[in-house]
Amino acid sequence: MTRCLPQENWGSAWVIEKNRLVDIFDRLHSFFGPQYWWPGETPFEIVVGAILTQNTNWGNVCKAITNLKKGGLLSFEALLALPVENLALYIRPSGYYNVKARRLKNLLLMIEGRYQGELDLLLQDEMMTGRENLLSVQGIGPETADSILLYGGNHPIFVVDTYTHRVFSRHNLLADESDYTSIQEYFMRMLPADSSLFNEYHALIVRLGKAFCKKNRPLCEQCPLNGL
């Protein structure tokens, strides 16, 4: 279950729980290997992908990004200048393309207004300030904002998703009613503030959720965490 006590009051229970998180990571990394996540040739591509991946699979995102690349549009300046209805056509394979086009445009306008149109200034900003600015953009929630900060800006912030809740509640490390904030705080209390670790851990959790820890028919016997 999630803990609310300060670390110094957890004693041996905290050590055991921390070691269990490390054991889970080691098992997943040994089983799956490094995930090389998030795919993207530039920070801007990663940021665009973080918006497009909402409510779809990565294969569809790749098709949308390929369309933007073929059109010579995968840059801040080009997308900012592109009318939102035209942008929607290019990203159509990602699904909900009209909604996502508006969200991308909202993000670009925020960067233009608060960071002089320089994505690097956003990614280099103090982590929580950058997060606050990202969350001010209509259509960007905590998971998307944190993905941008972790994968695009290399900030040590843990990204939480449905797979995180499912895997760790099934292993009695999180309460069923845990929300995004409490889950994130849990991981960031228990683990070193290391962006590389957070990157790999989240990617491995996603891989586990897709391959074994399925919503309705989990493959527990074959799972690399079986017997933990």
C-alpha cells in the first residue's frame, strides 16, 4: 500500500519495500533488456510524439510523424505556421486528429508566449516550473507533461500510466484507489532521482503491461515477476 510517513519513520519496512522495487526493475531489465525509450531523433519529435500517443498505439504515432517529416513540417516554426485544420490532416493516423492538432497548436503557442518560441528554454527550465506551464496547456495532463519533461528534457520525474497502477497494485505495493500524484510520489520517494532510471523503469513497466499484465487476462504464470 502507499505510504504517507516520512522516510526516516519507515525503518526496515521502507528498506524492504525499496529493495522490492529494485528487484522488480532488475527482473524486468534482465527479461526484456533495455527499451531505448522514447523513440525520437530530436527533443521536438519526442514532444510531438508525447501528444500524438494519447489514446493510441505507437505504430499509429509513427505514421503521423512520418507524414510530418515527408511534408518538411517537423519543426517548431513549421507547425506553428501551419493552420490547425491542415495539421489535423497530417496527423490523421494518430486518431482523434482534430483534438490532437488543437493540443499541439496550444502547446506551441504556450512555448511561443512563455519561452520566446524556444523549446530548449522550456526543457531547460526548473522542472516544476516547466511542469506547471505544460499543465496550463489545454489538453495536456500529468502523464503527457511528465513524459515531455522526462524523455524530452531528461528531468528526473517519474511517469505514471495505467500499466503502473495495474502492475503495482496487483503486487500489493499500491492501493487500488491510488491516483496519479500519490503513485508518482511513491516512486520518487523510493528510488534515486535519476532520469535514466525513471526512463528505463517506466518503459519496462509498459512492456510488462502489454506483454503479460493484461487488464482482463493476465499471463501470471509466464510473467517475469511470477513468484516475487
